[in-house]
Amino acid sequence: MLKEKLAALNLANMNAQQKHSLLRMAVSIAIGLGLATLLILLTSDKPMDSLRYYFTAPLQNASYFSYWVQKTIPLIFTGTAVCIMFSANQFNLGLEGSFLFGGLVAAVINIYITPFNPALGIPLSLVAGALVGALITFIPALLDRLFNASVMVTSLMMNYICLWFSTYLLFSHLKDPRSSKNSYNWAEKDPIMVLKFGKGNQQLTIYFSILIALLVVVLAWFFLYRTKTGYKLRTVGVNHNFARYVGINAVSIAIVVQLIGGAIGGIGGACEIMSNYINYSWVDLTGFGWDGVTIAIFAKNNPKNVPLAAIFIAFLRTGAMVMSYKTNIQNDLTSVIEGVVILFLLAEKFLSKTYRKMIVKETEENRRLEAEMQKKEAN
Amino acid sequence: MFESFVQILTNPNFYSNVVAVTPPILLAALGCAVAEKSNSTNMGMEGIMLISSLTGVLASYYIGHNNPWLELVVAILVGGLLGYLVAFFALKLRVDIILVGIAMNLLGSGGTAFFMYVFTGDRSSTNSLQTGTLPQINIPFIQDIPVLGKILSGQNVLTYVSYVMIFVLSYLVFKTKLGVRIRAVGENANAAESVGISSVRIRTIALIISGMLGGMAGAFMSSAYVSYFAKDITAGRGFIGLAACSMGGANPVPTALTSILFGFFYALSNFARNTGISDNLIKMWPYMATIVGVVIYSIKKTNDEKKRLAGEAGEIVKKEHRHSELH
């Protein structure tokens, strides 16, 4: 009897917690979007047009819709990768490098190893991208394991090493002599991982990489929440010392998650290059590695929520892109919104009074119910 | 190839360039160091630099008749304010401080690009708002020394200020009451709290100082390096500062030396054109050097810790030995 009651009370508390977590998410996003609206109203010459583009563009025609999907896919990859690494509390920021090198190696394979043969080139590139991506995040992990060197700093440095090394390769070895900025082509007209239908504004692009991205999400979720290793690594993430005391090998877990994270980032880079380009021309970090952190925060480190978070951010980015193209607003607006939402979303103390009130209300409600039940029993 | 390197390394202009390109990294690194000493990682340094740089330029253009000194002052104040904002979100509202930094960087890169376009109508730089640079200074006597004069004299005034900051920060951290408190809070917040030091207050102050140094670094980009603001003008210098701080163990002098090492490689990539090595490859070197440096620092730290523990253990054994002899 008592046990049941306790369980019921516990459940009630959980509900308050979940409700509050949802409320905080909603309020944070509302603050972000409110700020976006305000900034657009204050700075645009055609505020109503700008707002309409910002909030509805991806649904206006097939071309914008395709762009929305295109922007979603890399966010799903890096978001999932960061979810896995952050779940074990590993602040490896080398995903920028993994993503870049994943793209680079896919380009090299499609140009030199399996030229104009996508049936071989795509699978080979995905595997190679995963390996190279894993290597990039593995180096900081290994240095941490061997020498206790800060993963955060060494992984940040890896990103820039990757950037300049790939730029060097592009300009000194891969570049097509007829061009000033890109490598040889590996396809005639369209990128090899997409199908295009229609023309102009009504052009719809089908991205096969979204299937790979969703498969990665499912596997990552299964790994984190349905396997022993996943349970162990989440335990390491919650309390490193506790995990060690109960005999979990925290060090090997840390290395495994960073390998997996880097591999996912590398696959993401390979998909990005094969879905959107027919030659290699990256001379800058793509930013998708950092975006992964944003997505993981929105998704509360659970791969299950990553697609929704990625769709949301990509929707805003597509809107911002169209808005900046059609009206005079800079599309970097979305980064501002992301930053603001993150700050409020993560603030433990934000809305904490409401949380207390919610719990008090729940508890009172429970007491009232209990009293009623006791009355009934007495009768 | 070897000769061309010798040529660069014997060229006074090269060293003059090292002195000139180091300051933003140095200031960012010192800023990260003072925060790190109080156990706050200021990951948002890059964003702080960008925002304070742009606000400095705008303030100078719109209210200061293009006065670069006003630009500097405004940038430092804005930097301090942003440092306080990091402290507010991390310490008062309890957001993980690294994630606050990442959010700050998002706000910095996106916000500056957005407002730059709002104010100037230009998407890549504020080239239309030329706000001038701070004056260059010739140091009497030193400027007449043959090689040294060419290297040390005739630099921007902010360059000299930034090297002076090494000593200011050393004094602040090691010789003042505030410095002792910052270190106490950084080493053991609970112990500091137990003697009545508010760790939140001290960490907030450290982050404000860190932000002000970031503001100075931002001002350097737009009032000494060039005379305008450009999109992502800092180009990762905030992160490099963070790395230099980590490699220097967050102590001002080693951190400064690491920053100068970075400056050396930066200058080297500027001069690399006629070495036969691609400048893109040379641009990798500072980052590789950081990784090596962080590894060396970590090995040393681990060994020191081991020695300290071994020493303590030895003392205990000795004491017990004496104790048993007495009885």
C-alpha cells in the first residue's frame, strides 16, 4: 500500500519536472523568436515581408523546401555525434575537423580512386569518412588518456590543423589547373547523392543522405539507451567517480564515445560533400561541428530528439537565408537567436520559482487525492 | 629552402612583425588566464572580442568623431560587461560555463555580422566607417639602436600597452589581495568560502577583468591591426588565446611566452612566400606547437603532483617512524 503510494507520488513529481522542462523550453524558444521578430521589425525596410519570409519561407516552394532538408541533414549528423560525446561528459570539440576531413576524403575517393563511379564511390567514401573522422577525435582522446592533456584545447587545435592541411591539399595537389579555387569534378552535373526534379523555384531535390542520417540517429539512440555500454557511458557522464567505484572502465568508455562521435561527424562530412557539390572547394571550417553542440543542447543529449531540433534550426536558417536574399536583413540573425535560446534553456535557475510552485501544487493535489481516498476507504 | 628560412630569421622586419601580431593573442590569453585562475574557463573570449570590437568602432564613428581612443575605452567597457554577462549566466543562473562561452561565440559571430549590416549596409566589413588607428610610437634612444630599434620602436601604442599588461597581470595575480583571493577560489572554492570569501563574487570579478582584456584585444583588431571592423575579424584568435593560456598553465608569464610563440608562427606564415613551403602548411605549425606544448605541460603537472603526493607520503611515514620510536 505504502509502496504504491510512494510510486504514485514519485510519478507525480516526475510529471512536474517534465512539465517544467517543457515549459522552460517553450519560454526560451519564445524569447528567442520574440527577439528575432523585434530585431526584424526594428531593422527591416519591409518588416512584414521579412517576417513572412523568416517564418514561412521553407513552406513556400519546392526549392526552399529542398534547401530546408539540405540544411537539416548535417545538423542531424553532428548533433547526434555531440549527444553521444556529451552523454559521457566528453567535451571533444574536434567535430569541425572530422566533418571537414570526412568531406575531403570523400572528394579524394570520388576523384582519384573510383572516378565517375558513384555505386562504388559512395559506400567507400562513407566508410573512409567514418575512419578519418574517428581519427581526428581519437588523437585528442589518446593524448588525454596518455598524458592527461585537456581534450577541449587539443581538439580545438585539431580543427585548425585539419583546416589548413585540407586547404594545403586543395591548393597544392587537388586543384584543377583550369580553376582558381576548386578540385577536379567527380560528376557531370548533379551531385551524386541526390535526385533533382523540376526547374527553378519548383525544383525538388531528394537527398538520400537523410536516410543515412536517420539510421545513425536510430542506432545512436539504441546504443545509448538500450545497450549495456550505453548505460555505462551515461553513468560515466552523470557521475565519473561513481562509475569508477562500481567498476566501469571510464577511460575506455571516454575513448569509445569520442571514436563514435568522430566517425559520425566524418560520415556527415562525406554525405555533405556528395549531396551538394561536384567538386571540392572548402577553404573554411563548415561550422556544423559547433552547430552539433547547439543541437545536442536542444535535444537534451538524447539522439531521439535530434531530428526535431535539427529541423527547427534548419527551418529558421532557411527562413533567414530567403529573408536576407529577398529583403535587406543579414542572415546571421539565426546565430543570435540560437545563442539566446541556449542561455535560457540551460539556466538551472531560470523559472525556478515557477518550478517550486508547480511542485507545491502537485504535492498539494496529491495530498488532497490521498485524503479523499482515505475518506472513501474509511467509509 | 633552408637559406630562405635563414633569411627570414635574420630579417629584423620579421621580428618587428612578431612583436606586432602577438598582442591580440596575448591579451586574449591573459584574459583567459585570469579567469582560469579563479576556475572559470572563458570559452567565450572569441565572441567577446568580436562584440567589443564592433561596438568600439560604432561608438567611435557615431559619437566620437572617429576617435580611436574612445573606441578603445568603449571596447574595454563592453568587454567587461560581457564578462559580467558570462558570470551572471554561469554563476547566478547556473549554466555550464563552457556552454555559456559557446553561446557567447554564437552571439558574437552572428550578432556582429547582423548589426554591421544594419549600421553600414555592408555584409563583409565596415570599410565605409574608417575610424582610424591609434598612434605609432617611436621610443627615444631605443629607436637609434641599429637592429633592436627597428624591432621594438615604431609599434602601435596599444602593442606596448599589451606587453605591459603581462606585468600588470602578474602583479595582480601574485601580489594583490584580490589575486590571492582569485587563486584561493580557483584552487579550493570551499576552503575560500570557509574563511569568508564569496567565490561567486571573486569569480565574477575575475571574469569581468577577463572580459576587459578581451575588449582590449578586440579594440586592437579594429584600431591597430586595421582601422575598421570586418566579419570574423578575430579569425580564431580568442581560441588560440585559450590554448596559450592552457599551455602556460594560466600563469601570466608562461602564458605570455606561449602567446609570443604563436605570434612567431603567425609572422612566419606571413613571411613564408619565398620559402618554397606552402603558407597553408606553415599556418598549421602554431596549432601543432600548442598540442605539443599542452602535452608537455600536462606531463610536467602530473609528475609534480606525483612528487608532491610522494613527498607527503614520505613525511607521514617519517612522522610515524618517529612516533613509534618515542613509544
